[in-house]
Amino acid sequence: MIARYCLALLSLVLFSAGLSALPLDKGPVLIRITPQVMEPDHTVSWKDDLDSKTLPGHAVVVSIEANHVTILVSVTPYVLPDGYLLVVQGDVRQSGPEGLRRSSSVQSLQVKPRQAIVFFPLGRADPASREMEVLISVENGGD
């Protein structure tokens, strides 16, 4: 257990050191976040479009609350020579008969401007059930 904790801490330190070498002076970026609920027949039963300008290295955080679930999605963009590195964090809290369940995830993805990625904060659902998707894209946010 302690070895796993030390390995995770070392990975975080090395990951953070690598991010500090990325350029942060490219001006504002526009983050587009679209959380949506997909039904088993692939129709969208709920959707919300959110746009937010931020500076590279600064997170945009969205909170999604429904029934007994709270989802926090954090997107931090970093500028690369040919696109962006997005660090996407998800924090899910679900309350139910067994009590409170919490799960977290972190992903880093290289994307081109306006390229959409799909983030599944609740994981991939059974094909016969609903699932939560969060579409994320980033582009230059200069005026």
C-alpha cells in the first residue's frame, strides 16, 4: 500500500515537472464543455453547452448535479506547438443505500484545436442503460 502511494506521488511529481516546461504565454484559450446524457437508443435526453475562457495552465471546473450524483469535471489546457495538452480530472460522488461512493480519474490527452474528446466520468455504461458523456474541445480564445 505504501509502495503504491509513493509510486503515485512520484508519478505526480514527474508529470507536474513535465508540464512546467510547456509554454504558458500563448494568450487565452476557449474551453467548450458539453455534458450530456445518452439514452440506450443513442438519443440525447439532456445536454448543456458551456464555454469558458481561461489561460493555459489554469483549470476550468464544471459541476454537474443530478439525483444522487455530483460530478466535478476539471479541464486544464496547456499549449503545444501543434495543438493542446488537456488534463481532464473527474470526481464523482454518488449516494445510495450503501452510503457515499467516490471515484476519481485523471487523463491527459493531446488534441488539435476544435477537436472534440469524449470523457465518461461515470465510466462506460451497459449498452442497455443511460450514460453520461462530457464532450470537451479547446481553441484559441483571443479576441
